Amino acid sequence: MAAAGRRDAPEAPDFGILKRLARDQLIYLLEQLPGKKDLFIEADLMSPLDRIANVSILKQHEVDKLYKVETRPAPSASDQFCFLVRPRIRTMRYIADIVNADKMSGRSRKYKIIFSPQKFYACEMVLEEEGVFGDVTCDEWSFYLLPLDEDIISMELPEFFRDYFLEGDHRWINSVARALQLLNSLYGPFGRAYGIGRCAKMSYELWRDLEEESEGDGQGRKPEIGSIFLMDRDTDYVTALCSQVVYEGLVDDTFRIKCGSVDFGPDVTSSDKSIKVLLNAQDKVFSQIRNEHFSSVFGFLSQKSRNLQAQYDRRRGMDIKQMKNFVSQELKGLKQEHRLLSLHIGACESIMKKKTKQDFQEMIKAEHSLLEGFDIRESTSFIEEHIDRQVSPIESLRLMCLLSITENGLVPKDYRSLKTQYLQSYGPEHLLTFHNLKRIGLLTEQAAGETLTAVESRVSKLVTDRAAGKITDAFNSLARKSNFRAISKKLGLIPRLDGEYDLKMPRDMAYVFSGAYVPLSCKIIEQVSAARVSPRPGGSPAAHPCPVPQVLERRGWQGLEEVLRLLNGHEFSVSGSAGAGPGGAGRGCGSHSLCPAQTARRRTARPRRRSASCSPCSWGAAPSPRSRPCGSWARSEGASSSS
Amino acid sequence: MSREAQPWHPPGVGAGFELYTMGWNLKEDLRDCMVAAAPYGGPIALLKNHARKEKSPGARPLLEIYSASGLLLASIPWKSGQLVQLGWTASEDLLCIQEDGTVLIYNLFCEFKRHFSMGNEVLQNHVLEAKVFHSEFGTGVAILTGSHRFSLATNIEDLKLRRMPEVPGLQKPPSCWAVLSQDRVTIVLLAVGQDLYLLDNTSCSVVTPPGLSPSAGAYVQMAVSFTHRCLALLTDTGYIWMGLASLKEKLCEFHCSIRSPPKQMVWCMRPRSRQRAVVVAWDRQLLVAGSSSEGIQFVLDEDSYLVPELDGVRILSRSSHEFLQEIPEASQEIFKIASMAPGALLLEAQKEYEKESQKADEYLREIKEQKLLPEAVSQCIEAAGHEHEPDTQKALLRAASFGKCFLDKFPPESFVRMCQDLRVLNAIRDYQIGIPLTFTQYKRLTIEVLLDRLVLRRLYPLAIRMCEYLRLSEIQGVSRILAHWACYKVQQKDKSDEEVAQAINHKLGDTPGISYSEIAARAYDCGRTELAIKLLEYEPRSGEQVPLLLKMKRSKLALSKAIESGDTDLVYTVVLHLKNELNRGTFFMTLQNQPVALSLYRQRIEGRVGALQNALDEFYKAKNEFAAKATEEQIKLLRLQRHLQEDFDKPYLDLSLHDTVSNLILDGHHKRAEQLYREFKIPDKRYWWLKISALANRGDWEEMEKFSKSKKSPIGYLPFVEIAVKHHNRYEAKKYAPRVPPEQRVRAFVLVGDLDQAADAAIEHKNETEMNFVLSKCSASTDAAVAEKLNRARAQLLKK
């Protein structure tokens, strides 16, 4: 919205190239197996594949039948099988079973496995163990990045979060590095790279190694991406834990946005069938309301429908020529808009039904007091009641995690009682859930007696500041303590207000959480790349609440050291490899905020989806829809600084 | 046709020999009976008196089944409808096609198996003619109805009726017709006068055989060869056209002098032979017509019936059963007069050798000079196979054996195999058995099918001896036959259960591959449950025993068997079966008497308890007291749930504590719920929430009111109001509204829809927000008074 409104905003790079590249490679790989073949697709690759190549393209390249990779072996008569899969052990076993079953019954077929985005050694090992390595051919489909919209690209790797943060599995880092390499080769050298977090650092370093090995010839090209930000998800869990109140977020909460599209059920479409709608900037209605606070969406939509009616009404009193013009040029657009409008109004109604209930209001209230740190006792008993009444297992866990993070862990007494209550409500198997949540530091118990922060402050009195910082780092990496209070104070993440927060004319990013919280990752990007608070279109350049002094395009993390220390360190900042100085890096282009690795896409990264025992994750290479306003903000500011 | 009148014929023509002198003592002429003989030396069915039905309605026709040697296998008086045609299926079942289109199936012993109908159309128009035919799909039935339409079923095991298209202009029945099977499609060929029509699934087309003489005349008879490859057409001018059944090629033609329509015409040829001939039978005359212009004529002494076979024709008459075939090449070579073929020389040599004459050496030398000794031996072996007389077989085999002595590397298999085969063939050709298979037929039929046929004829001892002789694997051979025998044995109703069971066990013993449970299942099917149980005693595999016992509703026996077996899975099978079968009381009584089963039933749960117990120990070791306590509680809960499940016969296992208590209340077990609440120290608040929502779901408002008065609610009374409103029960909700504490009372009154009281409460509190809230709920039309009251109060409040 901000970017769209500004004439001096640089144009976003054409991410369509990524799509075309992926399609061409896929076709090439399919053609490697000439003749008719059956294609087996991994379930979670289906939606991304749909965005790259539809069924008719596949059919053109002699794909006969399509199957989903699942436990039941498919009864197929084809002589060639092609498997399009994620590199997973489970899937390898499935393929091996098919091959072995064919061998038993004396059938000979050709098998080809295409791994997306890359092949892992472990997969080949499994194939070898099962004795089918010689029977299959393997290929890689380097489909690292899927452009979901004009300004969002995603890796669509749902297992990243669990693998890396819970299991400590580092294999996907390589994929991240390769994705960076791809971006770098397509859109020119990055002006500057910033990163926070261990994973971000590893990914960056691996990417640098890859670049050195490949000696890319991208030098001297016009860079299209100014700066990149790599951030670990665990630097900012709070954003993922708060209830979404922006339109797009609520659509996701209610209907689940998958791969940039959503299925609107019969209650929305007011017909008897579901409609799949692509949610992106092409949708004229959606692009205008996606980032609006839900409270203002209805008003906007009704205004829009009045406008639309007015445009329709213009027909009256037209002469033939004008009418011809109208029908040939405008009518189609109007009709399209009309259809979209009715869909979004339907969606709004559905959301309203769910979210205007008493429970939801009270939950938001509890959430806000948790963020502000008031009435913790009351919030705790709210959560307890929430669990007792079996309102929703996931929401209960989410609130507990929020409580834990904002309070640096739960008081042992509360931890025990909440856990007991939870187990009573949902069964003892959730002992594991709690264990996992504890391991990734989402739901922890305060150590009895002294908290670590207390130890830390005592130590810092004894030694120099620098040493204290190091010791804190050590402590932090031990316990992964979140210093939510300190950080939010430093960066002003909790807006202090007198009176109501004006949601219609918000003065900062906090409006995405009804004025309760500014997403940390976005704030940091703002801090790093902002020179001053840029005037928002229609907004007044209010005094920024942030106490940190602002400089013109920060060199590195200068001035933010304290914050970074609280964020567990591992930060880095490197100026562009293209020789462009920090100042020139962004010339003519926005510092595009790419926070891959850990600024996981909000909806998928949310640990509150189901229990953590199965927490899914993917990371987006761009701000999530949820944090989008901040993302585009950062871009616009980058632009203003360079102009 | 007597044997003396049968010299060896010149090459290319048939030779006949007598198979049996028929022992059936027929009083009737064959022409008065309806005859059907099964191919491959199969049984013969006769229906006597069928034509005389109208004359003496008292005398029922008699259906008799004979072996090929004329031994009576079974007979029954025919009581069903008018029969049109008899025929045999490939598995030697008798098909009796009635006039109304019903087809009855009998086995070899005249025991009724089942019946099927050829459809309504046939029922209405009646069967005019019918033919039973064999194709790769199995045995089929084709019917010509009274309306001159054809209906057919290609496989009677998988009945699909097909009505063939109409033949245009067909007013009278065709003079002759046949069923052809080409490229897996079954078609009907019919002749009307001088025209030939081909009927396939969709259309009717006129066809002309290639090379047909223009003066051929009208067709009177047609014959399809055994393998459906060849077709012969006979016209009223005595012209016979022989060609491929596809009507694409003529093979040869023949002119015969006899003009009268023949009784039967069948092909007589052996597979892969180039000699083709048809045999045409008139009342007293038989003609073998082949490619040569001269046919061979035989005089028939009595009425005869021709049965086409794979490699020849069987000729049945009242007194004898003969076989007419083309002499096989090997036999021709050897037995041709003055033959100099190596085989003939070898036979001669061997004869001289036996006479101790030195001529033997001369003959042998002659063969060896031509280096034809291996051929000579093979020829003798082959010829022996085609011989019917054991003496000739022996002579030829002896010659082969003699020749073999002078060869270094002659593989013995063919000789040994031929000796075995001949022994088998001679055994089944015996008069008592009466299966006159030729070597060619036997090879086509295979030993497995032959054994099946012996089993069908209940010739179990012979079959077993053959298996032993041929050293067939037990499971394929002896055991299978014994099992068949046992299954037959259990059907013998005249013997006591004990006797039969013992006889079976005595015979079968521990033969591998015998499934006593299968025999028992058969006994059970025959209604002999006691026998089945006795037989099951012999079944060593409990896994087979138990399911049948359960099927026979001997569940207690099944349970003890299962327990004896020591197989827990089996016990579970029975226990779960019992649980569904019996009511709860009897179920537990049964288990009570079987402590093992009872404990296993418990263990199903205890197994999980055990796993949890292990986890508990580990948690203690790890000093994770919280988890240990949670696990302990879960163990306690599981045990409790098991009791609940037993007591209330409803699923409680695997529910969380909350859901368990909630379900108990839903089902009205308030005492038990209370007990859990105390035992697990469920917090008051949870319990109250849980209880009121469960009670509301149950609609038990009375209990809810009682509960609300039991003590002071820890969650207040607003939830009571809310939950009643949620269940659309305003009446109940109103009961609780006054008990809501003052600060929530406005909300409660609004919820129950009592705006007046809500307004009063708000005014009493002097709270502007509350007043506004109530105002917003007021509608102008109905609540004008309330609104006014509020507005006044608000104005007053603001003034101050």
C-alpha cells in the first residue's frame, strides 16, 4: 500500500523469472524420460506445482496420470513412473516399496525420482539400503523460490522450522544458501546483507562459499536488490503468537491461505460449491484491504460497492457511442470487480461470525495485557479457564507461549498447574508437546530462585561491559532466554498511548495488532534502513516513539548493539560484494527486505498451529502477509533514503 | 463295422478299432433316445422314452448316465419339463436344456447341482433347437427360439445372455446352423436354403464360402471341427465343401453319391495333420470324405451315434463303441505293408532277435548304415503311444528298448515317460473305468485334469495310485484326492459320525497338505455339526479350528481351543467375537470360567498400563516428578476407564480426564463423575464448567438447578445464564439471572432479553456505559418505555 502510493518507489524486481525458470527446468526434466509416464507428486508439492505448471502443461509433456504420493501403492499400468518429491526418508521408502513390488511380480518399468529442491545423501542411502538404487534415476528440480505475489517469494519448506529449531537438523541450510545464490544470480549482487541469528549466519556463510566456488559472472550487472536481511524465526516469536487482526491475516486464520490462494467455502460464495481464489496484488479489491485493520474493512467495502454501483449507474444517460465504449472497455473490469467484491464481503461475514464472539474479544484483551505486562495474574486465570472449558487446544497453547515469552518463562507454580490442567483436558500425550515447546524455548519454566537475568546483572557489575555481553551471550545460548521486556522497551515495540489507538489512521506498524505490538523483525529493518520517519500517505509524520537515534542508512548494526545482544547475537552485516559502497548500494533500487530463513511466513511458522509436536514451518523470502505492511514500508523508506 | 472288415487303409484315410463292447444292454434303439456324450472319452447321457411322452403320459422318461464302456453310473426318472437337448460341460456336468429355456445342471451321478434360465424371450417363444458348445471362455449354450432368433451364453459359469440380431426374412427354421468361435468372438453361422448367414453381436451378413461350386445346391448339414478351425458344409446335391471356419480359404471339396440327408456329419482329423476328412453318417452307412476323390465307405450294422474328438471320431452303437482316426504318421511308417522306415526295420529286427535269428543283426545294420537308429527308436516310442492294444504297445516299446542298447547317448526321458503314460492310459481305458483317452487327448487334457475327472467319478483309489506312480507332490496329488474323498465321505449319511470320523482319520492320518477344517466345513455344510467337531479334533492348526467353531456357534469350545493353542491373537479373536455375540452377563460368565481369557482381556489394557509403568520408572529416574505424576494419574485413569467400560458398556478408554467426566455426566452417571472429581482432584472451576455444559447438552435442566444450589458457584452464575441462552432456553436462563453478582447483572439481563430489569440494574449502578449498552439493545418500537427510562436516568447522571 505504501509502496504503491509512492511515485518514487522503485519497481520491484520481476519475480516472474523465478517461475519461468522453474517451469523450464521441470519440463526439461520431464522430457528426460521420453514417452508416456505417470507422475507421482508429494502432497505438499501439489499447490506450489500448481503455481508453476498446470495439468495441461504436464499433459503436453506426456504425463499420463497423476497420483499423490501416499501410503497405498498405486495400481498403474504405465511403463514409466516419475516421482516428484521432497527429499524425505518416508517417501524414499514408499518409492522403494513400489519398485520392489514390481520386481516381485516381474514387471519392469522405468523409474525417475525428481527431488525438489535438492537431493540429500540420506535419500540415496535409503534407496541403496532397499536395494533399488540401480533401478531408479535421480534428478534435482532446483525449485527453491516460489513467487507468491509481486513482492513475496517463499521457499515453501514446511518442515524447516521443526527440523532446524526442534530437531537441530541443519540440512536445509544448504537449500537456503542455494536460494540466496539463485536470487543473487538473477537480480544482481546484493548491496548489503544483514543478519541476526545462528541459522542466518550459517546460511550466509555457506552462500558466500558457494559464490566463491562458482565464480559467478553476475559482476557488473545492475543490482535490483538493495539489501537483504536474514533473520532467525526465534528472534521474534511474539509476532507469530499474536492474534491477527488485519484482513489478510484473518482470512488466513479462518480459511487458511495455502500457497497464495484460498478456498472459499459455500457459506462465503453463497452458492453450493467452493471457489479457489488467488490472493495477490492482481486482485484489485483484495490488494486494497489486505493490510487494513479489520475494523475498517467493512466500511471500505461498502464504500467500494457504492462506487461500483455509481459506475454502473453512469450507463444511464449515455449515448450509443459512449455505451459502446463502456461495454467494450469498462464493463468487464466492473463485473470482475463486482465478483471479487461479493466474495470478500462474504468472507468478511464469515470472519465476523467467528471473531465477534465474546470469547475472541476476551482473548484479544488477555493478549494485549500479556504484551503490556499488566494484570498477569488475571491473564493467567483467563488462560486457565480457557483450558478448563476446552475452548481450543491450539489457542490455549498459543496464549501460554505468549505468556512464557513475555514473562521470561512461567512461574513454576503456574507452569505446573497450567500443564496439569492442559493434560486433564486433552490427554497425557501432550507431555511431549510441552517437552518440545520447552526445547525450542517457546514455553518455559522460570528456574526456581534466581532468574538468569538476575545472575547476569550481578555478573555485569563485576566485569567490564564487553565481557558481560559475552557472558550474557553464553547464558542466552544456554537457555535461549527471550528478553522480551528489555527489547520492546529499547525498540519501543509496545506503543504507549493515552486514549484510543486510532486504527483508521495508524501512526505506526502496531496497528496490525490493534496497536498492541510492533513486529520486531519489521522494526529492526526499519531501524537499520530508515533515515527518518517517512511520511505515510495520508498519515502525519508523528514523532517516532523509538528512543534509538536514527542515522542515514546505518553502517552495520551501529547503535543497535544492545538490542542485538538481547537477541542472542550472531549478528552480521556485510557490505555488498559488487563493490558498491553502502551508500551506493541502494541506488535506484529499494533495499528490498528479504528476511528469509527465520522470518518465517507468519501463518506457517506459527508454532501454535497444532501442538509443537507437529509444528510445521516454512520460511518466506519476504515479509509474511502479516508483516507485509512493514515490509513494504521498509522498501519505501529505503527508496526515500537513496533518492 | 466289424474288425475283420478293417484292413489297414492306404495313407491319408481313417482307421477304426473297437474301444469297448458296450455293456449297457440297451433295449431301445439309439435313435429313440436322446444321446449326449462328453468329449475326451467322457460319459454318455441317455434320455429314454422322451419322444413317447404324449402317447403314455404315465411313463416318465428315464435319464441314464453311462461310462464310455457302457457301465451305468446313475439313472433318474425325468420329472422336469420337456427336454430339447442334452450336453456336457468341460467339467463333465450334464446340461439339460428344457423347452422353456431353463437349463438344469446335473453332475455325473445325476445329482442336481443348479439351474439357470436363458431369459424371458426364450421362455415365451420356446426352444426350437439348442446346441452346447465349447470355446476358450468355457462351455456355452446356444438356442434357436420358436421365433427364429438366436440367444446364446458363451460361459455358463459366468452367465451373460446375448440375443443375436434378427436374420432378415427368416420365416422357417434354418436348415442347419453352428456356433463358431473366432478371435474370441462367438458367432452363429446358419444356412437357409442356398444362403449362408453369419450372425455376430451386432449384425447379420450374407457370406459365400470361397471356391464353392456354383451348382452346389441347398445346404443340409454343417460341421465345425473340434478346435473350431475348420468348417464343412454339405448340400443336397451331395457336395461337401471343406474349408477354414473363417470362410477365407477352401481346403478341399468332395462329391458323394448319396443324396439323402445324413443323420450326422463330424470332422475327423488330428491336430497339426494335413489330412482333413469329415465323417458323414446315414442310417446304415458311414462315409469318410477327404481330399481324395474317393471316399471310404463303411456299412453300419446298427444305429450309430458319432462323437467328435480332438483326433478322431467315436462311433457309439448299441453293442459297440469304436474309434475312427487318421493313422498317426509314426504308426503308418511302421505298419505300412513292406515299409522300409527305420522304425519298421527296428521292430522287425527285435522280432528276429527274439527268434534268435541273425537277421536281427542285418536289419540293425541296415538302420545303422543310414545312421537312422535314433529316429527308429523315437518312431517306435511314438507309435507305441498311439497304439491301443497293450501287446502292440509292448512290442513297440521292446523294439525301442532294443534299439536303445546300440546307441550311446539316447536320452532316456522320452522312453520312460512313454512307459508311464501308457500305463496310466491303459489303466483308465480299462472296462471298469471306461475313459478311452488317446495319447493325443491325454496330452491335451493333462494329468491334473485327468485326476480331477477320476475324482469326479469317485475313483479315489485309482487316482491316488496314479499320483504315487507318477510321483506327484503330495499336496498336488495324494493329499488333494484324499481331501476330496473325505469331503465325499462326510456326505454319506448312512454311517455314524464316529465311524466316518475314524475312517477319515485312519485314511488321512497326518498326510501333509490335508486341511481337516475344510473337511469339517463341508460336514457342517451338510448339516453334520457333530461330525464337523469330531473332525476338527484332528485339525492340528488352531488357527483353522477356531474360526469354524465360531461359525458353528460353538464359542465356548472355540475359546478353550484358542486357549489351548497358546496363541493370544486367537484368544482375542474369540473374546471379541464373544463380546459381540453374547450379552454382557453371559460374556463375563464365560470369561470367568476361563481365567486365561479373562486375564488376556484385562491385559489388553494392562499391556498399555505396563508400558506406562515403564515410562513412570524412567521418569522417576530422570527426576521428572511432574511427568511421573502425570503418568501415574494416567495409569489410574486407564484402570478406571476399563471398569467404566465394563460397567456401562460404552467406550471410555483413551478419553482425556475431562472428556471422561463429561461423558459420565452426559450419560447420567453423576455419582461416578463426582467420584472422579474427588479422586483426581479436579479443580472446582473446571468441574463446574464441565458439569453445566454437559448437563445443558443433555438438556437436564432440573439437575442443573439442583447443582447450582448445591453450594456457591466458583465460576459465578453468569455462565449458567450464558449456557442456557446458548441452548435457547431463556426460561431456564432467567432463573439464574438474579443470582449473577451486581457488576455482571446488566449483561445477564440483556442476555435473557429482560431489558427492563437490565435498565433498572444499570440505573441502580449509575453506570453510563452500562446504560448505553442497554440502550443500544433497545428497539424503538417495543422498548420505548425502557429507553425513555434510561435516557432520563442518564440525563440525570450527566447533570451531576
